[in-house]
Amino acid sequence: MKKDKQSMTSIPGLALLGLLATGVIGIWHTFASFNALGLIAAAISFGILAIVSFM
């Protein structure tokens, strides 16, 4: 008998959670240090999150 391969659904979920955390921390970093680098990281993170979630 052939064994069915189980899909790993936890890895994409962890990646999405990491993107969400990066976005929130990026926004917090922007307001804490008045540096736009955190805002750029948050925009990229939320953009990737939106693209992957709605595909």
C-alpha cells in the first residue's frame, strides 16, 4: 500500500505569523525611533502578507 503524504500546513501559517509580527514591530520601531526604515519593513511585510493571503 502506498502511504499518503501529509501536507505541512503549519509552515505557511508560521510564515504568515512572522510577517504579521514583522509588520507590527516595524510600525512600533518607526514611532519609537522616528526612523523610516521600520515603516519600509512594515510596508513590505504587510504587502507580502496581503498578496499571499488573497492568492
